[in-house]
Amino acid sequence: MYTQAMDTMGKTDAAEPKKPVRSAEDVAREARFEARIDAGDFIEAKDWMPEHYRRTLVRQISQHAHSEIVGMLPEGNWITRAPTLKRKAILLAKVQDEGGHGLYLYAAAETLGVSRDQMLEALHTGKAKYSSIFNYPTLTWADVGVIGWLVDGAAIMNQVPLCRCSYAPYARAMVRVCREESFHQRQGFESLLTLMQQGTDAQRAMVQDAVDRWWWPSLMMFGPPDADSPNSEQSMRWGIKRISNDALRQKFVDATADQAKVLGVTLPDPDLKWNDARQSYDFGAIDWDEFWRVVNGDGPCNRERLAERVKAWEEGAWVRDAALAYANRQALKEAA
Amino acid sequence: MSDTQKTEGSARAPTEARGEWPLWEVFVRSKAGLDHKHCGSLHASDAAMAIQMARDVYTRRQEGTSIWVVRSEQIVASDPAEKDAYFDPMADKVYRHPTFYALPKSVDHM
Amino acid sequence: MPAASIDVARDPHVQYLLRVGDTCLIQAQRLAEWCGHAPVLEEDIALTNIALDLVGQARAVLSRAGRLEGERGGVPHDEDELAFLRDERDFLNLTLTELPRGDFAVTVLRNAALATFFKLLWQRLESSSDPDVAGIAAKAVKEARYHQRHAADWVLRLGGGTDESRQRLQAAVDHLWPYTPELFDADDVDDAAASSGLGPRWAELEAGWRAEIEPLLDEAGVKRPPPRAFRSTGKRGVHSEHMGYILAEMQTLQRSYPGGVW
């Protein structure tokens, strides 16, 4: 769902080994592999694949999974304070879906030779990233609707092309995710529409304030500009990435600028303007310093989000251990 | 029960020493008359839990669905992929997973 | 100016339904606190699923209760007015549900106690003289069975797991057990419901409840504390100190945005 800049996270991956000397056999295998990709073939779990392809996918898929899990926190915050029972139910369903999506993605990553615990270890120690959009705080109820509209909207744009990713277990997981995702964006938009069209002035102000805080971070979800994304090219050649960051970002702006008009909110970009020649919206400059600051750990909520995940994991250790101990005991009983 | 293992080349972190819940593959038949379809996997400590979780995650508790769960390491697979010259211990597994083989402790540091 | 509280009908039939709906709602509220914090992702999904079922049950029962107020000559209310604009004294959930979330042992034990109770109650409510209630019960009983299976399996895992898990389970029993007699206390609300056929006296469910819960706890290897005279009184609107905090959190938006539409 939140694959922003995942392919550039290699910036912080200091342990990346140098390309090993390849045998003639490897060169031949790689050529056959690339031919399969070019032919639009799907790669399955046991197929030969270049180590770099495997490693890139492990990183991308697991970070995508981590994003879903961490993403449960800013929205989960509001379940107990949801303003109606219907909204409480919708939010519970949405957050539950996100957990489920994380699970599908961890399952897909595990087919590549990494275990769930290893992936969680990487997350908890800060080695693996998650989409930095979730390092922003949800301060009002309107934030929940805006996340549905903008953040899930951006995620859908990223995810639909991934349904054709060359690595089949990931593609299949994405098909499942996309089927369930449209409900998320619709419920967010519908919530905002209700607030704007039927709500009080105070409620409308709440929505505008939320939009003002989430707009730019949503644009950053598509990752750095194409010119600054050196790994994108390789990912594109391997069918892991289908559409460029900038192209997706433009698509998103075009769609949401019109949706904003329907809602009656202003997007906080004075340079946002329809360009007739391009048949697209021009928009203002993104603060990439903020993006890198937040990605690298200095956003408003980075520490808290990770701390909550680590706490849940550590405090849950006795539960996981108990379940295993019980299962072992039962197995011994049955074997006796 | 197998301990978690490293994949080749990655460092073993201290928290991996605790047992991980085993991995199960999930197959769902959504409607009578259809085949069971593979949906994905999940971690559960026992079969009862695996079934319940599979219902929660992969069927959203739709009535009338049939669920099979199988320990991933117990599935015997044959893939028409390229046959490699060297011995591949994972040849008959569904995919390479660090926990699919329990090695004797003396060599269990890979 | 914050939104004013509503007055709720004192009619015992309405109160009977509020006991059911409020218990589901407050239990859901506590379960929702696990979202993103469960010991393992699969359990996060499971607990959230249970909470979702309970919210659904609460909505259905509260809606029916609110309509019944009107049918009985009072002012009708909808599910949200009842959930968000009632004062604490008019909530009739069991005190058991408002106790803090606790650790995973407290949660699964509470779930086991309540799900077993609700399974028995919904089974009886399937033959309620009120067709709406009977319809709600037909769906809810399936959910309660599922909740009970999930909770009972976990009680056994924790009881038969490690020393730590059994100790925590024992601590959970010691902590929660004194709040269970309230489930079966009898009063005129029950009498009215039994007379009209709306639903059974909750006291009638005690034998069935004990027949399921006690062997479960025995098998899990935990002891029940000796009976005490203490009785919690949430069913009658007199709650523990925890209820005020729950309602403050749950009702905050509706109270601070009077006339708001969500």
C-alpha cells in the first residue's frame, strides 16, 4: 500500500554487498530471467532469480507490510472516540483490513526466504522503513477522513500497477489488497463530504485544518522525484515498479484537485493551477528536506510509532511463548 | 519444533532465539462446487488457531466457506522450474523459508 | 456549549435491552484498545473482528431499545443518541465490561466469561416475543459461539502454556471473578421481560454458564476465588470509577460539537 520511495531506501542500507563475480552460468540464467520479465512472465517463488531482485523485493514487500501495520496506529487512535457507532464500526473494519493487508504482504515476503520474525526485527531495530506518512499525528476526527481520502487514495494509485508486478506472490497479494482498498478511500471521502455538506462551521473548519496538514505529506508518499530515484530504473526493468514516481504523483494531483472542489475544501498550494496545454494541474514545490527528515527518523511521531510497535511485541512475548509451549505439550500428548 | 534459522548471508539477531509460530498455508473454497484455492499463509501455534485465523483473515468469516490449513513445511512441491545442477535442499518445498528445515544444533548457525 | 444529555425511559423492557446493548458496546470499547497493540498480528485482527461484531450487536439492540421507548409512550431515540448523549447513570452495562483492558490474560478470560454468557442469552432471545430482538439474536448467537471458541482456546493455551502465562491467567481469574455474580442478579427488570416474553431472567442462565466456564477453568489449571458478598451494580446504573473515563473518551466528539452531523 505505501510503497513510497521503498526502492531508494537502499541509501541507508550500508550492508549492501558489492556485485559478486558471476559465472557464465549465472550470466546465462540472468539473461533468461530478463527475457522472461520482458515477455511479461510471472516469476514464482521457486524460480531462479538474481539475488538483487530477491533482495529488492524482500525489502519492498516487507516495508510495504510494515507500513500497513504501523498505519493501524494513527487511525486506531480514534476508534474509541469515533463520533457515531457507524463510524466506529467503519473504522474498526478499516483498521482490521490494514492488519490483514500487512499479513498478506508478510506472507508474500516469506516466500522469498525471510521469516516474519526477521522482518519484524528489522522494523523494530530501525533497519527497515515504513511509509513515512504515518509519522504524522492524527489530531482530529477529520484527520481520519482525510487519511481515507488522500493517503488511501495515494496508496491505491501506487498499488494498482503492482497487481502486475513480475513477482507473482506479491502481485496476487496486491490484487487481494486492491479489492478491499476502494472501500477505504470511499468511506474517508464520504465522511468528509458529510462534514462539509451537513456539518457545522466548526466541523468544516476541522476538515480544512486536516487537509492543510495532510496534503503535502500525501504528495511525498510517491517518493522523491524521478531524477533523484536511481533504483527506480532497475525496478522498472524488472517489472517490480511499473509507473514512475512523478507520473503517479501527477495522476494523484489531477484526481484529488477535482475531488477537493466537490468537497469544498482548499488545497494548501497557491501554485496549484490547471494547465490547459498539459491537460494536467501544475502544482507547487515539495519540501524535500522535510521528506528526508521524516524518512530518516525526525518526523513528529517516528519515535512514538516505533516505540508502540516494539512495546506491543515485547509485552506480547509471554503470550506467543505460552501458545508455543501449549502446542508442544499437546503434540507430545498426541504422540504418546 | 524447529528453531528459526538464518537465510544464507544474513545476521542472526538475538530475538530470533525464541521460537517463531509455525507457518501455515491456507486454502479456501468459497462456494460449493469450486476447488480450494491457495490464498496465502499465516502464523499460528496450532491447527485450531490456524483455522480460526484463516477464517478471520482470508474469508472475513463468510459462511459456507471451506478452509484447509497445512503446515507450509509439510507440503511436498514439484515445480517445473529450471533444474539446477547443484543439490537444492529446498527442491521439494513450496518456497525457501528459514524455518522449513530443522538442522542439528551443531550446524544450526547458518 | 456542550450537547445536553438525553433522558431515557424507565420502562423495564427498555432497560432490559439497554443492559444487553450497553454490555456489548462497552466490551467492544475495551477490545478496541488492542488495535495495533496485540501480541501478534493475527490476534490483532481477531480481537478487532470481535469488537466489530459487538459494535454491530450494540447498534442493533440500542436501535431497538430506542424505538421501544417511543412505542411505550416515551421519546424515541436512535442508537447514537443513546450511545453518546446518555449520562453514566443511565448506562446499564455490566461492571465487568468497564474494567481496564488489562493484559492478554485478562482480555481472553473476560471474553470467555462474556461470550459464554451471551451465547446462552442469544439462544434464549431467538425465541423472544419481540421479532426484532429474535432476528438480532439469530445472527448474534453465531458470533457469540465464535467468540467463545476463540476465548476458550486461549484460556487453555495460557493455562497450559508457561508458568508465566498460567500465573497471569490465575491473576486474571482472581481479578475478574468477583464481577461475575452480577450477571445473574435478579430484579424487576428481569421479571418484566420474562412476563412479556421479551427475554429470560438472566439468573436462569447461571447453571448453563457455570457448566461451561467452570470445567474450562479447571482444565486450564486455575482456581476460582471463594464467593464473596461483593456485588457490582453496573446493570442498575451504578458503575465503577472506570466508567466515567470510558464515557468521557467515547462521548467527547458529540458532546463538544452539539448539533454536529458525522
